[in-house]
Amino acid sequence: MTQQNDPHNHPTRRASSRASYSPRAPYPSPRANSSRVSASQRMSVPHARDELEREREMYSAHDPNQNAPSPAQRYAQAQKNKAADQRQNYWARHPEESGYTSQPKAAQGSADMKQPTYRNTHRSNANPSRTSRTPRVGEATLSEQIPRQNAPAASGPMPQQAAPSASGVIPRQSRPSASGTMPRQSKPSASGAMPQQDTKNAYQNASPTRRSVSQKRGTRTSATQRPQGAASRIPESSDFGAERYLSAQRTRRKPSGSLRNKLIAGAVAVAVVAIGIFAFTTWDANKAVSVTINGQQQTIEGQQRTIEGLLDTNTVSVTPGNYVAVDGSVMREGEGTRATATINGQGTEDFSTRLNEGDDISLTNGSDITEEYTEGEPQALQPTLEVQGTGAVHLYTQKGEPGEKVVRTGNESGKTAEVTTKEPVNGVVQYYNVNTNGDKVIALTFDDGPWDTSTAAILDTLKEYDAKATFFTVGQKISGHEDLLQRAANEGHEIGTHTWDHAEGSGQGVSLILMSSDERKQEVEKGLQAIKDATGQDASLMFRSPGGNFDASVASDLSDLIDAEIGWNIDTGDWQKPGVDTIAQRIESAGPGEIILMHDGGGDRSETVAALKQALPKLKEEGYRFVTVSELINSYPYQG
């Protein structure tokens, strides 16, 4: 049964060349041949390559695991076939020297008549192509020269292809017997060459000459006609696959002369442009330019057009810095920086910077370089406080900030030095009187409270005349009078501290100056906390020092606790009980922006209450308003 996957049995292809052998022609034995390969078994190189390509496609189609001959092996076989083809042409022209005799024409005719009819055989005038060449006289067909690989059997596997010999020659495949089975391939000889099969008689029976075919059919054959019958070769699909394979193996065409010339011309043009750019850049970088050096106009060029060049050519003379220890002592002279340079006002350490037209250069002596060192733990550097001006208000216009200092030990010299790493910011307390620019505003203040009867009576009088005041309380007096402070806060009055116990103890009850720094801070901190505990609100940071004793040392210690220390412009002296009229007159003498000192605690203050009832109506008639200290300072800030 014909196998459908055999490319030789496809109806559109030519029949396998195995059909060209007559059953009467016995299959030649490998031993019947001599060591010389018959020329009839050879074919031209193009045909051999096509045939081998078809074998490769057949391998890949049926069994990818089968290894087809490599391109190198196929090329070597094609070269051998080409040499054999030349010998075959010689024997075809000199048959009398070959020793072979042709069979009768009748036998050839019968063999020819057995060939089936193929498509395109009517195109007798078609020119032969590279893949379909007319066989020469006495030349075997392609299938006779290189037997085709059998199609796989019904079970699927491909017959094993014989391995190439040691010389790289691919042994030819044996033809099937009459039963359809493949005979075993002969083993190679000791030299590595495969024994050749004698196909002389088979060739004579299977390959009619061009002349015998023409005589049998009674037609006239010309040199351009395609022979018909078994000798005619129709291109197969595998031929075109081989053509694509061979085309891929061709080397690329080298650039033509004109393209090569264009490439060379382009490369030359690029090189010329690059050389021109380099030459222009070099010229521009070294041309003479006019610059200003340390205030003097000069023309420089070439090497001088860098800071380093100016120093190397002694255009500018400077002294390099020294290598110094941590304490500033010189260890090695001249090993500091070479110079200090600025270009157009910008400092630079890159002395190779190119100088351009119009640049303003400043070159001065180099700076010192300090040796490597190790640092100890940083230590706080306390700021100082400066008191400026005079007046009733002592306002912190700049709070001091501590700095840092470290002790450095030189790694090379071993010397030590105390170095300030962060400069402290000194505080400033500005003394001044509030300038209201003529606005009739007065600040009423009361010290030493709260007191049992006086504080409540003063709150009633202030409420009657719509006056606001500031109470500077003594912290230890608040206990038991929290309701009075709560009322004062609710009615809009300001509450600040007058210390915890009026500077008792080391302060002798009158001065914080006599106390230590810690005692000063405790006096203020405890007084502020007592107010917050009584009112539930933070106390005002307006503070009044006992007796008005407030100097730079006290100001420095309290700088983190308060915003200002409040003095007075008018002291009523009510604590001395000078009489109601005297106290009232002193109150009425106040002018715009002034602060009046009175007391609500420390004893009987009935004269103070009576003096307020007498003075406040008169001042109010004059157009004065009574405000807290914070409102006065914030409404009319310090103007310098």
C-alpha cells in the first residue's frame, strides 16, 4: 500500500526514481563494483545540494531526532559528485573506451513505456531550470545517483541513516528489494570508504538516452526541448525549500565602490570638522584677553589664563599659608593653601578655572591649614545679657541663646586648645517708657495681694468706673483667697507674679539681687504656678521684682521665665499711708502711657480705695482709659 506521507508518492510530484528500475534488472551487488566509483552514480553540484536538502527536510518532517548530514558533509559530497560528473561526461563522449555495451533499444523502449505520465510533460519547449536539468546522454536521474530516504513505515519510525565515513563522505542508501524491505548497508572498509554499488546495468535499463526516446515516439528533438518520460525532472516543493536554505547561506554583498567612497568621504568630513572644532577651541582658550587683577587692568594669554598660571608665571605674588597646630602655633611654614582667590566676587578653590574677557580676579595670601585633632565632649557657653536704655518697662527684645565650646587635642603636636564651636547669642533687655503718641491711656498696677478686705474693695471700684488693672500677687498669699483671683481674672484684669514670698530669706524680703540664680528662678516659678492653680489659667509673663530691684544678672537668670519686668512711672507711696488726698493727687498727675504703682496687700489699704474713688472719675472726665500692662505694651510697642 502506498504511504501517504512519502513525498515521492504525492500525485503532484514526479514518481520516485526507484520506479525507473525494471524488475528484470537485478539490483547490483556492492561487491560487483571495483574501488572506482561509477560516473553514472554522480551528479552535478546544484542537483546534489537540492537532493541533500530534500533529505534534510524529510528527516525533520518525520523524525526530528534523526540527524541529517551536516552542511559541511553535504558540501564535501557535492564536490566529489562534481568530479565524478566530469568523468561521466568523458565516458559519455567515449563509450568505446568504457567497455560497457548498451542494451537493445527495444529494452530501453519497454522501460521507457513503463514510465507513468507526469504533469507538465506537454511543455516540451520549456527551458530547463537550475533545479530541473535535462539529463545528459548516459546520465542517471537524481534519484538514481542519490537514493531517496524511504518514507516511514506504518509504525512511524524512520529507517536509520548510515553514518558518514571517516573521510566525511555520506554513504549511499541501498535500494529496497522486491519485497519492499531495505537491505542492510555495507560496512565501510578499513580505509573508511564505503563500498560502491554497481549500477551500470541498472542505469542502462532505467535511463533511456535523449535520442532513444525521440526515435520511439517519432518526434524530433532539439537542443532546447525538455525530454519527456522518466528522465524529465519536475521541480518539487522541497526544491524551493532548498533554494531558501541555500540563499540564507550566501554571504552578504560587500558595499559597492560608490557606497564605499561615500562612507570614506563622510568619515573624512567628520574628521575635518572635529579637527576644526578642536583647533578653534584651543585658539579661543589661549588668545589674549583683558582682565582686572587686584584692581589693576591687565592683558593675559596662554598659560596665564588660569589662576594657577598667574601664580606659576609670577604675574601675581602671594604668600602661601602655614601648617599650624590646634593652638595656632606654626608647625611648618608654606604648607597651607597656595592662595585665596575670587572670580567676579565668587570664591573658588579650582585654580584651573579658565579666565575670560572682563573677569575681575582677586588673589591674596593663602590661609593656614590646621593639623588633624580629636575633640572632647561639647560644653555649654552661656550668653551674656546687655541692658539698654531707661524707662519703666524692661522688655526682653532679644533672648539669649547658649553656645558651645570643645577642647581639641592635636594628633601630631599633642597640644590642646579650647575652641568655641557655636557662638552664644547675647540677650538684650530694653528699658523704655511707652509712647502712646498722645493717646490718653494709663496702666494701674497693684502689688502684694491678695488681701482680705482691700482686694475686693478695689475690684468693686474698678468695676464701677470701667477700669482695667494689673495685679502682681505674692504666691504664698493666694492660698485662702483663690476666689478673689478668680474674680479678677473673670472681670478682665491681668494677674502676674510678684515672686513667691517677696524675696524672703537671703533676699531679705526686698531684693532678688541678693539671692542666688537658683533661688531667683524658684521664686518666680513658684509664684507663676500658684496663679495657675488658683485661676486655672496661665499667669501673665509680665513680672514685677520686689522693691523694683532688677539688674542684668537677675534679667539673665529669668530670661527663660518672663517676657518683661515692669517698673513704674508714678509711685503713689500708699504703703506709707500719706493720706487720701495725697494719694489721689499723685494718681491724677499721671500722663499718657504712664504706669502707676499702688498696693492692695501688705496692710490696711483703705486710703488707696478712697483715693481711687476720688481720682478715677476726674481722669475719666479728661478722656483717659485704664488698661492692663500687656495691652499697653502690645498696643504701643517699642519703636527704638
